[in-house]
Amino acid sequence: MEKTDFFMLEAIRLSLTKMKEGYGGPFGAVIVYQGEIIARGFNRVLETNDPTTHAEVDAIRKASEAMGCSELTECELYTSCEPCPMCLGAIYWAKLKKVYYGNTHQDAAAIGFDDAFIYKEIERPLSQRHIPMLQLLPEEAKVAFEEWQKQENKTNC
Amino acid sequence: MEKTDFFMLEAIRLSLTKMKEGYGGPFGAVIVYQGEIIARGFNRVLETNDPTTHAEVDAIRKASEAMGCSELTECELYTSCEPCPMCLGAIYWAKLKKVYYGNTHQDAAAIGFDDAFIYKEIERPLSQRHIPMLQLLPEEAKVAFEEWQKQENKTNC
């Protein structure tokens, strides 16, 4: 068996077993570093009530803890479904090397997980989004940005 | 003072003080329900090594815990900066009612937080993204989706 298939099958196993155990939706993920699984994630939204505990986010949190670093540049993610925009954002912030996925986001939409709606919202100007987004107090807000620019040692690993 | 300004000033205060205390970048957020702050979030990436602990995600996690529900339909988010794609995804999954922001994402890019890059990546087909995304074992992956469709009681609140 290809090693890539082995890792994907583990992500798929998590998607099925953790759903059956009641943790959340049917999504699993693993993160691999140097040929070894360093983190196993799964959707835990029903368990935690936290809407951000998707499988990929759960796996990234555990992997960054295991690696002691917020950047996972040498790691690969195997996820049982194509990432939603939130998880895709997390993947980019974590700077993962490569992503393998099983189901597509169209498959997810077909069973009620409609991230296609979110992808469409992202493309819209702020003024036309379903969730209104309004700017307030930009002059006051920018002070923290100016302070950040004065700081040194901004990286942690 | 307008109540909206009051809440935004609290988000801005968090963005500045928590950055100075070393938790992470200059970003703060609060979530308001029925005129009261129910959650305070801030960027904690340097503290936790977790790249997903942006201010908005941190606030959403705390608010969903406080409300005992993954959907925050009657809540408003005040964030010191326009959300990145990850946080925007989280906002949609949490079904927040309204978002107020201070700095823009262009302001964030100007001090080194380049989520504009991620917005551009989202628009690209999977085959053209900087992080390669490859499909594996879709037949095996779909089994969990089929099982999900057979389940009842899929909501938690």
C-alpha cells in the first residue's frame, strides 16, 4: 500500500468512528511529519459546541502543540474532505507543505455542510454580504498596529 | 458614547494590551449578546503556538462555550481588524448577526499580516494553488458521508 493511502485511510477511519461516537460531523484529518502521524483531528463541534473545531483545525492545533511551533512547513495534511474556507485559511497560516483530501466540497454540500455558500460570500464586497460588516473607529484601531511595528522579536519558533 | 463605540474600544484595548503582554499580534475582539460582552478574544499565536488562535476565533470559542451552542445567531462581533479568511469562515459557521471592524485587511497586510495572499489563493483552482491539494481515495471517503445521512438528531442546540 502507498504510504499516502495509509495516511488517508486513517483520516477516513477517524471521520467515520468519531462521528459514530457523537463528536460531530463525518470529518477526520491527520498531520504527517517525516513519515509519521503527529496529530489526529476530527470534527468535535457537537462535543465542544465550538464551531471552529473542524477536523483540520483540530489536527493543526494538536500538531502545532506537538511541534512547539505555529508553522508546520514540513508537514502534510490528510483530510477526509476538501477544506472549508475557515480550514483553508488555517492551512495557509500554518504553512503546511501539501494537502490530500478525500471527499470534495460539493460532496459536503450535498449532505448539508454548505461551505460553497461561504466561498461565495468571500467573493462579495463587504457591503453585499449576508452578514453585515461595518467599519468603526479606524483611527483608534490603528494605534495597536503602529505599536506592533515598533516591536522586535515577533516570531516564536 | 454610542454603545457600538464602547464595544469597539474594548476590542481595541485588548488588541493593544494583550500584544504588549506578549500573547501575539495586535488583534482583539469581543462578542456581544443582548447588550453585554459575553466573550473577550485576542491573538494568542505566540502564547499557544496555535496558528488558529486569532482574536475572532478565540472570541467565538469562548462565546460558544458561554452560550452552550455552536450557533451565535443573536450575537455581534466587534474586532479591531477586518477578519482574515479563516476568521471569516468561523464567523459564518457561528452564524453571527453582525460584524464591526476597525482596521482593514489592507492595514494588516501593511504591517506583515498578509491575508490578502490567502484571499487570492481561495480564488484559484485547487490545481494552481501554492500549497498543492490532491484528491485521494474518494470512494473510501464517501462512506462516512453516507453514514451521516442515515443519522438523526444532528443538531446540538
